[in-house]
Amino acid sequence: MNEPLSHMPVSSADVDAAANVIAPFAVRTPLWSPPVLCDRIGAKVFLKPEVLQRTGSFKFRGAFNKLSSIPQNARQGGVVAFSSGNHAQGVAAAARILNMPATIVMPADSPQSKRERTKSYGAEVVLYDRDRDDREAIAREIAGKRGATLVPPYDDPKVIAGQGTVGREICEDLAALGIAPDIVVAPVSGGGLIAGVATAVKARFPQAMVMSAEPEYFDDHARSLRAGRREAHKAEGRSICDALMAAIPGEITFAINGKLLARGVTASDAEVAAAVAFAYRELKLVVEPGGVVGLAALLAGRIDARGKNVVIVLSGGNVDADLYARLIA
């Protein structure tokens, strides 16, 4: 396979290696083309439902690849991560499989279901105030005291390569059908998932347009892609997409995304809510707000998809029951 840019921080060969590492433990999620969605959009739309992945999101892939790379003599100190929930669960689950202690720094306002599930994998949870505290500083202090390895949520080559297995599977399944993708869309926070997906997809289908999807106003990737440099978003307050509120793209992720992504799209909270309800009613899938933002942008007409082959990654399904009930009502 030809690399689109051989000097990138993560290569398609890195993604291939990650696929071998995670294969015995990660779920190979299907690629599904629901007729009800294709008819509504007027396109051949494929969904990659990472809601079916271990821990309910794609994050297990990158976490397991990263933790597996830690030398045996460095595993005794365990791992520390900071996350609003999905990376937390991915790291906790991977650590349990590899018999490593895990400590997760989580915002106090993260969904209770994500906090409880993280604890259920045996991890220690340390809460912080999202508005006042520096989660990375807290995590680094804990890691330093315990001799633990810090596991970033996105800005790490091993994490990115693991997430890239989502794109690798998409490519393999489309190739088996004799179909080339025109557009591939995935939700974006710090950019690890889309960086890995873009690396895998562009290596196999260079003509494909890979797009980031973000909540309206929390559009740091879209802004950065337009500017050609990392730019923070200007949002104040919160989005219902709690997993997608990173302030600025990662340094490593944007070194990839700035070269491989075509553009960024956004969806409002109302559009995201409608997409959550659509996934429930028409697709029979439980998708969290942050996981459905790409589908929301598609349903809202933010993507020129008619007559094209489109892939949408549904990145996670970890949502509190009370919020979910309100969204599908």
C-alpha cells in the first residue's frame, strides 16, 4: 500500500500493526447500509457502529494498543488517563485485561453511567472541576507519584494507530463489496479517531474525502482546517456532546488531520438530538450525542452526499438513561 505522506507521525503500517495487536480482544464491528437511511439521503450510506465495540465506543482500540506497548518492567506502576468517559472506560478495560492498575481523572459533571462503568472495570476514579482544574496536570502529578504511564486520550501515535483500525476495517469491508468511498465522516474531539481513520482510508482510497464532525460552536477542527493551523473554538458553556468538547486539536493529531482531511462539518445540539432519536426509531441503535454528530450533519444536509458512497462512524453509545429518554421522547 502506498502511503499518501510517508513522513506522517502515524502510517498505515502502524495501523496494520495495531490491528494485529487488538484483534484477539476488540470487536470487529460491522459495516451496515440501512435502506431507510440510504433512501432518505439519496446516497449509499454505510454506518460503522462502534457502539457495539467493547466498552461501548471506539476508544478501547487505541487504549489497548497503547497499553500493550508498555514494556513489562514498566507495567507495575500502572496507567493514568484523563477523560470525560469513553477513553476512561477503554483504558480501564484494557488495563484489567493486561493486569495493570488504572487511575482515571474524570470531570465531576461527566455522565454518571460513564463514571460507574469506569469503576466497574476496576479503575480508581479521581474527579475534577472542568471549569477550574487542569485535568492533565492532575493526571501527570498522580502518574509521577506512582511511577505510572500516562495514556493520553488522543495525542499519542499508539492511540491514533489503534483508532485507525476503525478506518482499516471500513476499507477492507468496502473493498470486499467492490465499493470505493467518496466521503468518510467521524466525530472529532482532540482528533485521534479521525487521524487514524484518515491515515487508513487515504492509504487505500486516496480520492476519498475524509471529514471531521463536531458540535456547533465547538468547531476547533473546522476552524483549524480553514486556517491551516491549530485554532481553538470560541464556544462558551456546554454541548450535549459531552465527549466532543476539546478546546483545540492535538499537536500530533493535527499534524495528520491538517494534511489528510478535506474539511469539517458541524451539527447543532437540536440536530444531534434529532439524530439520536432517528438512530433509536429507525436504526434500532443506542448512540450517544457525541457519537452521532456525523450522522446529524448528514441528516441536516450539511454534507453533499446525494448519489455518493458515504461512510459515517457512530463512535459511541454511552449515554445516561435520563438524557437519552429526553432525546428520544
